[in-house]
Amino acid sequence: MLRGKFTATYIDLEGGFWGLINDQNDQYYIVNMPEQLKNDGKSFTVMLKVFDGASITMWGTPAEVVGFTTS
């Protein structure tokens, strides 16, 4: 599990998808982006389950949101 502060970003590639970027500029392709986090440029505290391997998006490391706070 990975926990930290992330900024939501909408990526307009391959039909578009949501991702998260941390302060170290690590990019995560989120397979289950919650509606509450779909706010481009807004930061959140998030807990991720990171997957091994690549995704079809060819952007970021695939991950799943397992917890978050919006305040």
C-alpha cells in the first residue's frame, strides 16, 4: 500500500482517463477513480494499492484507490 498526497489529473489520451500524481511527480493510472476525486488539479490524501506491470494506457503505474480523504 502507498499513502500520500496526490493531485488528480485528467489525461486526454486514448479516449481519456483519470490519474494521480504525487509530489515526486510519480504518475499512477487509477483503475477505479472515485467520483469524489474527479476534480482536475485538486489534491487529496489517498491510499493506493499499486499493481505490478503496465496498463493499456501507457501512462503511469496502474493502481487502485483503497481509501481517501477530501478535506
